[in-house]
Amino acid sequence: MDAIVLRPSLEADLDFVLECERDPAVAPYVSGWTRDRHREALADPDCRHHILTHPADGRPLGFAMLFGCASPHRCLELRRLACTERGRGFGRSALRALCRRAFDELGAHRLWLDVQLRNPRAIALYRSEGFREEGVLRECLFLDGHYLSMALMSMLRHERPPAD
């Protein structure tokens, strides 16, 4: 499979982003933001808001955000990774593209994320790409009347798997 192409999100992409967050397969795992919150992220120099596009035809397949881009600590957070088409390798391709962006283009030393423990598919993807579990944020989210725990995972620059 060809690599997902990352491009900066634009104001015109926000309808797609909001729709992606509401997708029934995405919504349980990604807390939806308002249009205004996404607009703030677009303007935030600490954030890189990306649209994930198909390598052949450029259609949007999802979105992702990296935070910490303006920090002197070179520690970036992958705050969102949401794909509208699952089971076709786009999530893996997007994660690899985001790692390249974080480490190679933005000079990160560390890339971290948190993921709900009830999302074993995502946890397996992150593990298979070299992310390590650092711990559990116990019952840190309250959604739909239940407390949920999150795994904290990260990768250091020198731990990156070799490029394909």
C-alpha cells in the first residue's frame, strides 16, 4: 500500500473532521470537539492539525493532530488519529506518516499518546509500530455514565522501527 499523505487541515475541512468524529466506529474512542475548538487548534502554533488523504486520489480518509510542536522539550503528543475506512491499512500508514512528521520533520525526541483500554485494536496497532506502554491513567474519563481508563504509550526517537 502507498503511504497516506498528510496535509494541513483547513477551515474548509472542518465539516469532514466533525463528521469523522461522529462516525459510529470512531465516536466511542474520540471525544468530539466543537467546530470552534478545532478552529482554535488550526490557529495554534503548538498544534499540527492534519487531514489524512488517500495516496491515489487525494480523498480525505481521516484526521490527526500533533501537539507540543512549539515546546522546547521536543516531546509531541499524538492527540487524535481517526480514519473513516478501517481494515485496509490506512491507520497504520497514517501512524507511520505521523511518526515521520514528528521525528524527521519536527525534530521530536518523544512521541506519546493515550488510548482507551477498551480499544484493543488501536493498542495492538501502536504496539506493533513500536510504541511502549508507560502506564495506565486509571478511570480518567467519565463517558456515558462510566469511568474509563487509558493506556499511556510512547516512542522515543531511537526506538523507531526501521523504515519500510
